[in-house]
Amino acid sequence: MAKTSADAPLEAAGDPKHAVRATRSAGRKMRSLLLDAASPLFRERGLSGTAITDIAAAADAFPSQITYYFRTKEALFVECACRDLLYLARATEQAALKARTPRDYTHALAETVTASDSVAFFAEALALTRRRQDLAPLVERTIERLHSEGARAYAGQVERHGWRSLRAPDESSRRFWAVAIGVILEGYAMGRSPEELCAEMLRVLGEQAKSTEDTGRLRLVEERDASSNSNGED
């Protein structure tokens, strides 16, 4: 019995399914390492200023591994930008969790988004896919995930606090990111600071929802108006 137990790991290691799982795990790890190494280089130097050999050196990998996992430098660039944007979206959700009012919630989102260059990085990927339509599906999936996760997070906050949203969650999410991309790109071109970008985002977005307290005050005003109209008719 003892011998069988000792031999079991060796048998498992020789299992073809185990080998496939190990290969996939190693592949995912290498892809992640390459993305981690490439992202800061692309953000600092841009696509044309970053060589595959630079990325390989930063990741302690071979240039051939980059072409094996991503085919081209352009594909790696787009995947880096998409991943960074989704990381930013997750960070904005986390930053807004402590918000108690709709205004604080929107401010937390805008402040987090404008403090990062991830949106500008993603915009470069968008421009690249105009010439490389083979890379468009990744961008499309990223945008859809961005909107769906944003809508889910916003709907959760509305339900949690009992806010009255002025728009459907999906519409609010899509509008937020459309405004973010537009304001940040324009702001980068004008040399605006993150604080100025945040202020502009808040101005354009306006009110997103009303808190329970605001709704209560609005109801009182409506009831007063209705009462006044009724007395006037009498």
C-alpha cells in the first residue's frame, strides 16, 4: 500500500491531461509576465518607441515568446491597453464603494479615472484598430465588458442606498465612459491637469441620481404644489 501511495504522484505527472494543464498554466503565466513588462514601456515610449527586444529583456524572456503568444507587437499593445482599462474600471468601482451619496459616487469615479493615463493608452489602441481590423474584436469585447461591469456596479449602488437613478444603469455606464474618453483625450491635448479633467467630467456628467433624502424633499415639494393647485381650483 505504501508503495502505491508513493507512486501515485509519478503516475499523475505522466498523465497527458496533467501535462496539458501544466502547459496551459505556464502559458498563462508567461503571457501575464509579458503584458506586465510591456505595459509600462508602451505607456512611456509608445508603440513605435518600444522594441520587442526591450519587452523581452524586461520580462526576462525571449523575443520569440512574444511572437508566439501575441503574434505581433501591435497585438500585444492592444491587449495591454485593454487589460489596463479593465484594471482601471475595477479600481474606480473600488474607490466609489464608500460613497454615501450619488454626488460622492460620481466624484470618486471621475477622480480615479482622470488620475490615470489608462484611458489615453486605450484611445491609442482604438486608433490602431482603425488600420488593423484583425485587432478590433479584442477592443469590442473590452468595451462590452467595461459597460456591463459598470452597469452592474452602478445598479448595485443604487439598490444598496435606495437612490433614484435618472437613467438606466446600462445607459449611465455607457455615458460615463464616453464622457471619460472624450474629456481625457481633449484634456491631454490641451495639457490640462488631472484636477481640471475631473472638474470637467463632473460638469459634463451632471447629476446621475437622487439620494433618498433628495427624493423625500422632491416629494414634499410635489405634494405642496399639488395642494396649492387644488386650493386654487377651489
